[in-house]
Amino acid sequence: MQLRAVGERAVLVGHDGQDRREVDPGSLALDRDLAEALHEWARVASAVVRSATGGAAAGAVVSRRGLQLAGRVATAMGVPVTYVDPLTDKESVVEPSDEERPEHPAWPPRPEHPPEPVPWLTGLTVSAFVFVLVLFAVLTLATTLAVTNPLLAIGSNIVVTVGLLPSVWLVRQTPIWRWIGFGVAAAIAVAWLALPFILL
């Protein structure tokens, strides 16, 4: 990884395979103060380069500050950083500090989402509505077919059960849909318990 000043901003240059990538320090998991200090250093370096009266003293301050910041970046990322002096284009490799070296490079962490509370009231209301609707449909079908032939009523329950249970099984852990699945499963179970009374 390489630290250099491009215009009035600091960039970290890395290689992704054969491609050269420039990354803004603020987009990495660096301390916000460090990212701001890098950009401030780049602005000062740009002003010193443009100024004819900056002199060697100002150049030495910019170079020393750049090396310090490169050391902080190397420690934060846990990898060596090549510092490119904006005044002389001289490259210096800065190793991470052993005392503060992290176990892994400080790439942006994945955001952690806290688990949401279970909406019992809303979910059970949806399950109850679906239960009543499916139970009414299955019992109506079985009752209608039982008038013609009791075997048709049994066959209709089998067809409904085989058709719906795979879907209920698939949505059993999916938010929102699981409440509908609970209602459908309960309706099918009650329909089978009610079937003997329909046939008698």
C-alpha cells in the first residue's frame, strides 16, 4: 500500500491484481481524526509545492509529518505503507508499530443488526385469520364432495394437505410468511380432525 498526496487530497494506492486503485482514506476503517489529518497534510503539501517561498524548512516539516501519518496508517492497517514524499517523490517504506499492530487489517467491519422483537400480537392475528379462511375452504370442499362419495372427501383432504404442506415447511422460519404458514398448518390439522364428523 502506498500513501501519496494527489493535488489537495491524500490517497492510499493499492494493487488489485494488475489494476492500480486509489482509495480515499476516509472510506477505510481508519480513525476519523487520522483521515482528516491525512487530507490536511495533503493540502499543506500542495500549498508548499505551489509556493516559491516555502523554503527547505517548510518542506522538511511536510515530509516529517507525512512520515508520521504513514506510520499511523501502517499501524492501523497492519501492513507496511510506502510513503511518497510530495516534494521530492522519494519513496520510504514504513512498517507497522509492533505495540499497536492489530491481528487483522482494519477493513470496514460488517454492521451488526440487533434482532427484532417478535410481533406476537400481529402475527397471531394473521395466523388466526388465515386459519379461519383455510379451514372454511377445506371443510366446505370436503362437505360438498362427501355428499357424492365419502372417498372424494378424503381424497380432497389428501390433495389439499400434499399441496400446501411443502409451502408451509419452506416458510416456517421466514419473517411475516411464517405466521401465514402457522395458520395454514393449524387449519389442515383441524380439517383432518373434523373429517370423521363430516363423513358420519
